[in-house]
Amino acid sequence: MLNRVAVLSAIHGVLPALEAVLAEPDVSTADHIVLTGDIAAGPQPTQVLDLLTSLGDRVIWISGNADRELLEYRRGQRDTIPDPIAPWAAAQLREDHLDLLSSLPRSLSLSVSGLGKVLFCHATPRDDEEIVLVDSRLDRWKEVFNGLDPDIRTVVCGHTHMPFVRLAHGRLVINPGSTGTPYGRIGAHWALLGPGVELRTTNFDIQTAATQLSQDSSYPKITEWADYFLHARATDADALTAFAPRDGRDHSP
């Protein structure tokens, strides 16, 4: 049974955001740091992977759809990736990075004090791209929970870059938001589990981070990328409008 677990999701290769969260006392003293996917697809993929790898067994890794896409692209299993920065990021990865990404599970469970058996995944327990939102209907949650072990009373996901905590069919659902590319509000978002749930935001110097990205990354459009994502130009309303049709609500009775 773990006492404290820090959860980071959607780092998306943003080293300054990752470093800011890792410097948090509650992260440095947590039993484990769980990554719920989309780790490297961004402007500093090798730096982020190398830093996380250096932390050893304290870090528990889960693959996200962006991690899978990087691997598939580099191994010739796909010709394109929807995210414009992803093909560039994939090209930066070393073979040891590819081996790491290929070894990551899609989900795993841990026992956490106060929360019991917790399932960690990227999007939903059964798929790394499915959309569920804070306002998704209960029938949608029932659908994505189908077949889940009844002992699992807490599910931690990511994917949509917006933090929330809600109940769905008696299960507590937690999304820590995005550490590197948040929607709706600036800062590096993460969550602290045990014995309760705390949604956290770590503030860092956005302009300094943008300058660092521009200097360290050879991505051709890095200045525009950093301005858009570090300043959270996409609002939560923008993101919900884009994602909502994909949670099946338009096809519900």
C-alpha cells in the first residue's frame, strides 16, 4: 500500500514544466511518480525521457497514444501523425528511447492509501484514444468501464489536458490535467494521491521557459509552438467544444 503517489500526464516533451513539478516537495517525497502517457511528443523529447529515466524505479510509466504514435512512425508502421510536432519529435529519439516506449504498458493498478486499488491509464481503461470528459453522460462511463475489475474504485486517466475529479457509477475518476501543454489555464498540472486527491498546479516562469525551448529545440516552428502551448491559448471551452462530439453524446438516445 503506497502512501503518496504523484501523477503527471501529457508532459509532451516540455522540460521546464517537468523540472518545475519534480522540484515540488510533495513530488520529491512521494513513494512513486506515475506518468499517464503522452510523455515525449513535444519540443524536448530526448531531454524529458533522459531526465525521467534517471529517476529510476521511482517512476512508473504508462504509454499514451502520442507515445505509441512516435514508436509506430519510427518503425515504419505509419506514414503520418496528426500532431504536427510529432514526426520531428520521433526523429530525435534514440534506439534506447524507442525500446523504452515499446515496453510501456497501456494501464496498471496500484494500491494507494485511502483510495484502495487504483487503475492508471491514458484515456480510458480499454483504449488510449477514447474521449471521456467531466460532463460525459453516465452511460458513456458505464461503457468505458465495462469489464473493469469491481475491486477498482478509483480510475486515473489523462489525454484531454484538463483536470477534474468526479464520481461515475460509484468510482472516483481523476484527471490530473497536462503537465506540459495545458488547456484552459497556464502552469504545470499534476495530481497528488493518498489518502485523498489533490489537483495541483505548479507555476513557473513562462517567458523563461519559452526562451529555453527556442534555444534548445530545433523544431522549425518552436516559437509559435511555445507561445501557444505554454500560454494555454486553447481555453477549456475550446477544448470541450472540440472533444465533446467524440465522447458519443451526439449519438445518444
